[in-house]
Amino acid sequence: MKESVESKLGLFFALAIILSLIILESLGGFAFLKRGYHLHALFKNVQELQPGDSVKMAGVQVGRVESVVLTNSSADVTMNLNRDAQVKTDSKAEISFVGLMGQNFIELDFGSPNAPPAADGVYLQSVEKPDLSMLMSKLDDVATGVENLTRSFSGEKIDDLLGPFTDFLKNNQGNLTATIANIKTVTDRIAQGKGTVGKLINEDTLYVTALNSVSNFQGTALDIQGVSRQARQLLTNANDIVLNIKGGRGTIGKLLTDDLFYNEATGSLTNLHEILLKINHGQGTVGKLINDDSLLNNAKLSLQKLDKATESLEDTGPISVMGTLITTLF
């Protein structure tokens, strides 16, 4: 009997120790035994977050909440993370919850790939999310608004809303009937192809005219394209001519680029200048003819002698005339 009681007590204490270890593990009681590093985040509202709650990345637990302390109008949350958790300096911390009644936890994102790893004691940027009580309050406001809307369409209020409309229909029944009849007449005329609108809807004249206009426009566009091709060809030919001139090909190209014509023209002008200079100075036959008066005087003297000889010929015979001319002239 004694051994049975001792066995039961031992079994009870063993179960108690195992249960205590499980509870401590779930609450993060052994986190201090694990080697890791600490990161911080500041929140305006921690939404019932408690020490021991999980810290996750992509749904995988990478640590636990170590402490939650009020500081500078904010809640400073210290996270104890595993050493192998690759948290970046630009990672963001957000408080999330599992289901409507689930436990809160901190969700960390991966950050940018090129950001450096966060060192021990670094404060991460936090993202505030509306808590469950705020969401329930908003749902309550929506429900109240729906309830007020349903009340507005019930009882006397709906009669007050539709009453003026029904009175308007009763007072203008004749006018409304005439208007509907006129609308029916207009639609009948349109369906029969009468009037401008009816012809536009039922006849294809406008369509054919528009199609012809488009065809003519396309033909004009083709003509314009042909003219543009000719203009491009002219520009190409002009470009070739300019290139030939620049290259010194052809008469114009040689005149513009070859110095031989220039040198010959310069030499000719120089020679012409020298000839004119000699003429001006009375050098050479042409210069003497232009500048010397002796030839003119001799010509005048010869004409005078010839005039005298012709006067004396009137009274002399032919033989005497020949002798006189020879004597006069020589």
C-alpha cells in the first residue's frame, strides 16, 4: 500500500513537472536559455499583446515577445529573436491576431533584399492596425445606419415619400397620356423611315456617301504618297548633285573645287592688265595707234594732198593726171 501511494505521488509530481515545462515553453519561459538577439518596436496600441506571444515571419515563428513597457506615450515592445532569423533594418513590425478570438502575435516582413541585417537593439518601424474593438464599433455603426434606413422606408415615412409623386401622376394624367402618345407617334415615324432621323436610321444613303468619301480620301492619300515619293526622289537627286559638286565632278564641280581655272583666270587678267597698261603708255602698234597723233596727222596730210591733186586733174589729160598723182603723192 505504501509503495502504491509513493508511486502515485511520484507519478503526480512527474506529470506536474512535465505540464509546467509545457506551459513555460508555450509562454516563452525558456527563451532566456536560447542564444538570440533583441529588437524593439514602438506601438500606439499593442492590442492585448502579452510577453511570451509569438513573433513570426511569413507565418513561421522566429521568436517571442520578451517585454511590453510604456515609454514616451508609446508601448515599447522588446522581441527576443532566434539567431538564425534574418531580419533587415527596413523590416516592419505589425500586430496581428489569429481569428476573431485568437491570440495576438507580431508579424515581421522580410524587408528589401539589399538592406543590411538588423543588429541587436535596433528599433524597427511599426505598422498600426485597427484593433478588434474598433472594427466591432464600426460594424455597430454600419448596423445602426442600416436600421435607420429600413425605418425610413416603413410606415408613414414611405407614404410621405411616395405621396407627392402619386399626386403629381394624378394631376397630370392627361398630359402624361398625350406625351406618351406623341412619343409613340414619333417612334412610329422613325420606324417607318420618315423624317431626317428615320432616314438616317433606315436608309443607307449617308453610309454610301461616307464610304465614297472615305474611298476618295484614300485615293487622295495615295496621290499624296506618290507626290511625296517624287519629292523624295527629287531631294535624293539634288543631294547626289550636291555631292558630285563637292567631290569636284562635272564642270560646275571642277569650277568650284579646282584651282586651275582660278589660276588661269588670274593669269589671263594679269596679262590683260599688262596689255592695257602698255596701250595706255603708247607702247606697241595698238598703243601708238591709240595714243600717238602722228598717224592721224599723216592721214590728214595725205587727204589734203589728194584733194589738191583731184582739183588739178580737171584741166589735164590722163597721162598728165597719172604724173600729177605720182608727183603729188610721192
